[in-house]
Amino acid sequence: MVRSVGVLHSVRVFHPGQRSLVRSTVMALGSFVTGFLISGYPDLRRSPWMIVPVVVCAMAALDTARCMQKRWNFYHGAVLLLLYADLMILLMLTFFLVVPYSGLTL
């Protein structure tokens, strides 16, 4: 008996239990774009919805950290570079979340 396997079922990117740099990078960049649009960047406005991109970006950073290897090689260096990029995005989103509530905007 032959089972038909769908395309989405066989792609590793869609399985959260498996490591995927593509999924984590897309999640981080998507959360950055979403947070950028929600915050209304030059004129930062208060929005409790900014918590969602911050949480998604933190999950993406954890997903990237799962891809680290024990031995140093170029793949490990690339994962480290992507992890730094995720942390910079997380810092920017946290800035977009906190600054409107602190009253420091001009």
C-alpha cells in the first residue's frame, strides 16, 4: 500500500521539533517587519500588540541557538552570526515596545 505524502509534510522547515535556520531567520525577519509596521516607526505609538513580535523573535532566537554545534566550523560561525542578528532584532523590538510607554519620545 502506497501512502501519499503531501509536500508540506515532507519539508523539514514546517516541523517545529527539528532544527531549521531557514524557519528561525524567516520568523525573526517577519517579526521585525511586523513590529516595525505596528510601532509606526518614526512616530512611535503605544501598542500592546508589540508584545507578539517580541515573543516571536525570542522564539526565533531560541530556534537559532538550537542549531549550534559542539565543534567550531564555518556552519557554527554562521549560526553565531545569525544569533547575533536575532538578538539585535530583539533589542530593536524591545526598544519599540518600551520607549512609547516611558515618555522619552520627542
